[in-house]
Amino acid sequence: MEIKKYAAIDIGSNAVRLLIANIIIKKNKEPLYRKASLVRVPIRLGADSFVKGAVSDANIKRMIDAMNAFKLLMKVNGVEKFKACATSAIREAENGKEVVKKINKKTGILIDIIDGKKEAAIIASTDLNELIESDQSYLYVDVGGGSTEFTIFSKGKIINSKSFKMGTVRLINNPKGVNKLIFKDVEQWIKLSTKGLKNLSLIGSGGNINKIFKMSDRPLGRPLSYIYIKAHYEFLKQMSYNERIVELGLNPDRADVIIPATKIYLNAMKWSGATKIYVPKIGLADGIIKGLHLGKFD
């Protein structure tokens, strides 16, 4: 048996994450991916990028500090290989490329700015074999701070995927009229893309749906129902921002974005006709780890 240790840095619109994972390799068997450590830093780059158009000097400094801290954590954990990817906040910032160069100069960490299509492909490559049944259809929904990636699986294969500029940070900072337009576009795409797929279920990923699942006390692997998600959405909306922090124990950077995130999952279920949503703990960072092991980023 051989054990490798790889890491992924996911630079999102609401937070920056470092995932360290063990890859367990046995002869004549599929490799096992096991999370060893996850560190999340609430640097809301989307609040800069989507409102002001550029990443602020203050957040550039925070990013440099975070990357230096991640370097030390990877060193003491014995990480052999890592990759850093930035998504919509850096991608859309006027100074995104300049930020990446500055971070590389100060920390030695090279950040790959990926587009929505590549982000969706990396997320879709995560190990869903234990969840996806070959005779069923699924709509995979990954809600981030700046964008949401949708991937449709049917009979064990990807049949369609698309990334939309509909993320939680973007939604709370954009005018309501803009939000209505993007929701309409997503509704049309989902209805058209899932037409004819019977008994479709959702697969949800992202920090917000993980939190909702944890709050449900549902056993791991069991789905949440449409009725539960709808009731939970109404419950969250009735509480103030402060109440969601104090009474539900949500982090300040989670207490506001969890409402638009829940709305996205709820609408995706409604438009696709899904009555249940599965919540495996996977996302972009997991896809990066798998890609590193398979040599996709060499």
C-alpha cells in the first residue's frame, strides 16, 4: 500500500480554502481519497469584484498572508504536490491577473484562474460513483459565491453542463432586477435540459448545502426532501441576520449567503421536478485533488 498527500487551494468568491488529502493506493484497486484537513478563511473577494470591479489592496494583503499560512501548513503536513485555482471573483476582477502575479511574487504560489466551463468539469470529475446509479438521472448543483455550476448525469454519463453567473455573494450585492433575469435564464436551461428525464434527483455541493444538511441531523447518505428544503428556506428567511448567527451558530460570512444559496437549490429542484437532494461532501477542491493524482494538471 502507498499513501500520497496532496493539497488543493480553492480561491472562491466567499472564502478561500485549503484541503489536504491522503490518496491511498492499493494494487489492483481504485485509489481512495481521504480528507485529512480543511482550513477555510472568510476572505470575501466577491464583495470587491462584483461591486467595485477590482480586488482591494486590503484583501490582496489578506490573500498573501493566507497563501503564506497555507504554505506552512502544507509543509508541516508533508504535502507532496498541490494546485491553487481561482474562480469567478478573481476571473472577473479588473486587476485579477495582477493580483495573481503579486501573490506569486510574494509567496511563490502560482494560481490558475479557471473559467466556468473548466470549474464545472473539475467539480463533475469528483468521485460520485458511490452515489450515482447507472439507471438514474441527476442534476448536480454546485453553488459558489460568484457562480453556480450545473451538470446533468443520465445513465452514468454527463449529458450536459453549464456555469451561470449566479452565486450567493453576487446575488446579495446585485440589484433585484438583475437577479430576476439570471434566475429566468437558469430556469429555462434546467427545464430544457432535464426534459424527458424521469425520477431525477439533485446532488448538491457547496458550503451552504453542507451546513443545511448538518442542521437537519439526517444520516450521511440520506437525501433531503423538497418539502424540507422549502420549509428550511422559509425558516431562515423569518430570522434576522443576528439571530442566524446567535441562535443557529452560523459564521457571520455564512449567515447572509445561506438564504440565496437555499433559494438556488430550491428552485433547481422545482424546475427539474426533483423531490430529493443528496449532499455528499465534495466540491472543487476534491476535484483538484483527484486531478492532481491522475496527472490532469501536469
